[in-house]
Amino acid sequence: MKFAFDNTYARLPDRFYARVSPAKVREPRVVKVNRALAEVLGLDAEQLASAEGAEVLSGNALPEGAAPIALAYAGHQFGSFVNQLGDGRAILLGEVVGKDGKRRDVQLKGAGRTPFSRGGDGRAALGPVLREYVVSEAMAALGVPTTRALAAVTTGEPVFREEVLPGAVLTRVAASHLRVGTFQFFAARGDREALSTLASYALARHYPEAAGSGNDALALLDRVIEAQASLVARWLGVGFVHGVMNTDNTSISGETIDYGPCAFLDEYDPEKKFSSIDRGGRYAFGNQPGIAQWNMLRLAEALLPLLADDKDEAVRLATERVQRFTGLFVEAHERVLRAKLGLAREEDDDLALAADLLDRLASNGVDYTLFFRRLCASAEDTAADAQVAALFAEPGAFRDWAEAWRRRLAREDVARVDDGARARAMRLVNPAFIPRNHRIEALIQAAVRGDFEPFETFVRVLERPYEDQPELAHLSEPPQLDERVQHTFCGT
């Protein structure tokens, strides 16, 4: 089993991580190997799916060149700072440079206790592993920056939560596992040397084009703010609710990371939350841009000692950068909304048109994904309006808005964008399929009983979210009232 490891993070000072080996499990069995991702990483998918592969993917055997470590980090959790968190159930095997030239971490999640476990068992149950596999791969197919899932294996051992559940391990692949909380860890300890080392490392790894300015920390802060503003705008475009936007779950690379109690909107509601631990709605759907900016402020605070020798100047630079977030997010979100509405060029009133629509969706309980997918047909033929209007409790709410929308469409350059081309472009950004929460719950329940066919089918469908796939159209349907998922859980 050959991984072309080149482990740069494990060559940083020892205080950045703890060296630890995965715990062995009783009877590992491969559930799923992501063959397309394995190919990109230069790995043999057949080997990964074999009994030998199960040993490696469960942590029973270490491939040559692995340097297993658990990363140290801190973080704000629901607004409260915890100065030591770290990988409590995840072990980084190493880094692989893929065939595309990109460096990626390969990590086992659910691989046993580490020095950062804080009393936890270090294990993962099958349900959360399948959820992360499904949602992270769906996000990748939707075009949203994300960590990826290389494989899922069962362990043949129980995990004890509110009930006894089958254990599993997820092999997660990420541009890196550096988080805002990684910087907070060293800032809380006053370790300026480690902060400087980390900032230069992160900049060189993720934003090498920004290196050489003479102020790595400032350049890094700029790039992370830009990446997070773009990322959250894309989340809103597909109706994604992260659920736990703590600073330890905020990636420096700009990828979506840590799919715990995540979910997708059914009916549009900016106040919608799913996480069982988010009792106050801090991380509700519409709050995500503001929380992302708050997290960027926490990163700026951690980097203050590196931004300038003069404290007042450092604060000024940090404040200036973090204040840019709002404009960057609004600009990115407008681009997302224009594309969803079929608008090829910019006009000043576009955001007001979109905001009016979202208000109408919310007040009428309209399914977010289904609405925008059906709107694609309306862009091509007004006869399709009846199907769109039927989604509304008050169909006139759509018809009134559609009149303004069509007036706006009429001002587009019709020589450049005809109705058919517009509809086709809209179908490339308005998915037919998302990881519906009730579908995920159903496939998890089936898998716990030993039936992985619903999981396999849903993964296959979500690989092509922008295609109609009529033979499996039922998987795009919203839940019935008794199928709606109201609460999701972390799994720890």
C-alpha cells in the first residue's frame, strides 16, 4: 500500500502536534472507497478496497512513510474560548501531493484516543461517518470548497453514545487541517515564534502567490478573509447550514470542514437551525456571514503580534482588514444570486430583487432548492410559471415578483443570452439534488441495519447534482411533514 507521503507539517516543531498512532480495531471492513479521488491522489483504488486496504484505512496498519500526528489547536466554541482542543479523535497520517500537483492531508477520523481527547473515546459511529462522506462529496460536486472523503470503513466494534452503535472510521482528505483555532492555540500561550512559523507555513502552503510582501501574517489574514467570504456565499447559494461554526471549525484554506450537525434547508428560512447543541440559534442559516466575520476577527486578534511592532498600528491593520469582509461577502453573494436568477450582467437593483424574492420564499414556506430548479424552466417558458407558483402558499406572491424579474431579464443583452441559453446556465448553478436531511437519516438507519444500498445510491446521484436523473427523481423531493428533520447531532 503506497502513499507518496511528504509530511511538511510533521517537520514543524513538536509543540505543533502530538505524535500518536491509531488504535487497532477488531474487524475492519471497507464500506466505500472514493475511486475518483484515489486516482487524483495517485492511489490504487483496488488496493484500498481490499482486506489490506481495510487494515490501513482503519488504522490497524500504517503505510510506509506515514508520520501519524494529532494537531494541537484551541478555539471559540459558541462564543466561549477553550485554550486547548486539538484532534481528539482524528489522526493525520501524512500529506500526499496528487497527480494535479496539489498537496493534501490524509487523515483518519475516529481512529482512537489522542492526548487531546479530553475524556472522549476517540471513536466515531457509523452514522456521522456516512453523513460526512455523503455531504462532503456532495459539496464537492456542487462546486463548494470542501474537505473530501476518501473512504469509510466499519470497525467491527461498538461505539457508546446515547445508544450502542456500530463503529467506523472516515478517511478525510483536506488541503490542510489548519484552523483559526490553530493560531489561537499559540496566541493564547504568547508563543510569538510559533505564530510566526505557522503564519509563514500557512501562507506558503495555501496562498504562495501572496508570499514575499514582508508581512506574511497580514497577507495571510487578507487571503483567509477573502476565502471565507466567498465560501459562506456559496453555502447560502445551496442552502447549507454548517451547524457549528466555531473557530476550530474554520479552515485557513477556505474549505468547508467538520460536517457534524450540518444540514440543508428544505423550506427557506433564514432563522433555521438544526444542531441540537445550538439552542440560541447562533449558527442559524442567515447568521452564517456575520459569524464568519466574527471568526475572522478572532484570527486577526491571534495574529496581532505579527501584524506590526506598534500595537495601535497592528489593531488598525487588523480592523481595516476584518471590515473588508462585509463588502467581500456581499459582492460574492450577489454573484451567487445573479447566477441563480439567470442574470448575466450587473445592475444596482439586483440585490433588492433577490432580497424581495427571499422574503417571499420565507413567508410562503417555499422549498429553496425546488424553487430555484423550477425557476430554470420559467426562464425559458412562461408556461412553467404555474408549477413554480404552486410552491407558494399564496401563488400571487410569485407572480408579482416574476413580473419584476422578467422586466429585469428583458434588460439583458438578448443578442448574447437567449432564453434557452439562460435556462441552461441556470441549471448549472441551481441543483436538482442536494443531500436532503431526511434521505441522509434514512440511509444511516438502513446502514446500521447492514443495508448500504441506499447510501451507495445516494452517493451516486449526488455525484451529478445538476442533472435531472429522472429515474431517481424521487430523491430530489422535499420531505413530507412527518419526514422533516428538526435536529441533527455531532456524533461525539
